[in-house]
Amino acid sequence: MSADPVIRRAGVEDAPALALVGAATFLEGFATLIPGADIVAHTARNHSADAYRAYLAQPVGRAWLAETETGAPVGYALMCEPELPQAEPGDIEMKRFYLFSRWHGSGAARSMSNAMLAEARALGRRRLLIGTHHDNMRAIGFYRKIGAERIGGRRFEVGGSVFDDHVYAITL
């Protein structure tokens, strides 16, 4: 592996890169759980450049890219107004947080989470909410390491498949 990815704040002009890495990392993470046609339709709808532009247009919409030394995106984090059922006034959501498996353990996830937590605090938010698939033990372990506690669950539908997610919160 080459040098660790560099983390930088992403802007609306980065929407195509966010869409690319968003769709690819979602596919990497869920290709064995979601039927092919459903995952293709889901990523086309939810990981388009326009979808990322819409998140970044929110007053609290923020994103960070993890990039190689060549500038290729290999991960990202997205924060927005909460869409989780446990949301309360003053909350913000870590909507997406993905890094290609090749860069797991590189420190990029820690750097992205530090940037996100600092920004959530700067925005005056009370809690950062996180939803993740119930058996994504690597992510759950990481979220717990950065201070997340489970506060509930939700159902997440992709095509005809329904998944159970755990919902976590980090008090800021």
C-alpha cells in the first residue's frame, strides 16, 4: 500500500467524486446482501452527483474526501440534517461514512471522524447520530471507539430487501 490517504473537506464541485466513491463503496460493502438489480437502482438514485449536491446544499451539509496522493477518492464522510427516527432538536447525522477496505487501518477513518465531530461541535449540535447495518461489526467497533452508544434501530429498504440497522449517538 502506498501513503495513507489525505483527508480534505469536499465542496459541491466534488459531487461527481463523492458519487463515484459513494456508489463503489456501497457496492463493495453490500454486494453480497442486495440483489444486483436492486443495488444498481439504489446507487443510481442515492449516489448520483445531484444527490450529493442536494446534501451539500443543506445549511449543515458537509462532506470530506479521503484521497490518494494522486487525488483519487478512496473514501468519504457525509454529514447532514438527521433523517433517523431517533432524531431530536440539536442532532446532526453522519449519513454516510465509507472507506475502501484496502485503506482500513490507515488512520483515514479516524481523521474523517475527527473532522466531522469537530464540525458538528462548531455547528453547535448536541449529538451526532449514526445508522449502520446490524452486523457490520467493523463499523460498530469503530463507532464505539469514537464514543458512540446504541440508542435504537430502524428498518432500511433497498429494492425488495429490508435490513435492520442499529442507530448510535455520540454526545458532542
